[in-house]
Amino acid sequence: MTAAQGYRPASLDAPVGVGPDAATLQEQFGTDDPASTRSCTTSRWRRIIATLPGRDRAILGTRFFDDLCQREIADRIGVSQMHVSRLLTRILGRIRQELLT
């Protein structure tokens, strides 16, 4: 009989203490810590990028950290701009797949 009483819904606005300053049930729950989420995401990105071949990491670095355009990357590594575009599409697709798993 006692277990059956465990299914009574409680309002999140119900006071948890006595008096005018009593906290509500809602206030007792924790919230997401954005810094923790960001740290987890950053470490995941680092792990994924670390698994990429060196050339792929270099291409990502020149594109997104050195802010080079595809033509500049192509000149630097000795391929066509179109090939750099295909490489970036493949690399980013691989990263996307890793993030979704």
C-alpha cells in the first residue's frame, strides 16, 4: 500500500519548507552548467581532430585557424582549389559523423 502512494504528482511550485521564504521544489533542482558543457564539447572536438590524419588536421588548421581561403590552401599544398573543397567536405563529413555517434 505504501508504494502506491509514491505516484502522487507534486507541483513544482509547492513550497519545500515553512514560512514566506520557503524554497519551491523547482528551486531545489540543479541547472546545466554552460562551462561544463563547453569543456565536454571542447575535449570531444580535440579527441576527434586528434584521430584525423596529419594532412587533414593541417588543412583544417589552415582553413579555420589561419583563416586561409581554399585557393591559398591549394597553393600551399600543391593541389587545385576544387580538390581542397572536396577534401574539406570529406573531413567535415567525417567530423560530423563522429559528433553524431
